[in-house]
Amino acid sequence: MIALIQRVTRASVTVAGETIAAIDSGVLALVAAEPEDTPARAERLAERVLAYRIFADQAGRMNLGATTAGKAVLAVPQFTLAADTRRGNRPGFSTACAPDRAAGLFDDFVAALNARHTPIECGRFGADMQVELVNDGPVTFWLTA
């Protein structure tokens, strides 16, 4: 699985004009599943997202993960992260997990987050979402599991 994580001062997800999820300071995690992914990989990715040290400690160094820093996480499914962009000017999606299986893996990822940390908010799988964020830093990392 893939997560593009961003340290944010705020982030939200809107579907059909309604805000369905929002956080203040925390982590926005855009998440995609690939065909070889498993529930164990979803759990491992959740652990990495929560523990990845992107928040400042008292010395100002990026030394704290979301759990240690007490920060919120907003998880958003985004299959386009799994696109094949090696050739041409149009992405291919044969490298992304099939939607029905990917939905289950995203649910596994969110369940693993919820089992380890609060608050957790999430976008809606398969929905046309508008994601709004203020990237803090900017700090952005690509994680895999």
C-alpha cells in the first residue's frame, strides 16, 4: 500500500457540498492499494503513518509521530497514487488494486488507525471528494508498506 502523508495545520473532505471529515493540526494521509496488497500491509502502513516522525519536539526537530504528538489523522482513499506514469502523457491504472478489493483494504487501514489512535477522520471510498488542506512546512512524505 501507498500513503502520501502531509503535515497539515488543517484539512477537510467535502462530498456533494457537505464536509464529511475535518481535522486541525495533524496528518493528511492519501492512501492507495495495489494488487499485491494484503490486510497485513494495510495494518503496517497504518503503524507507519502514526509513528512517522514529522512533528517537532521541544528542540524543534522532527522527532515525534502523530501518536506521540497527540495529532489527528485524516485518511483519504486516492487510487491515483497507484497510477503507472512511466510512459506517455496519460496515467494508466492497471497497477491499482480493483475497487472492490481496494475498498476493503482502505477499511482495514482505517480500522488499524482507529485501533491505535484517536482522533481519526476519513474520506469516503469511491466518492467525488474535494480535499482542502494547509500543508505545514511544507512537509510531505511518500510511505509504502
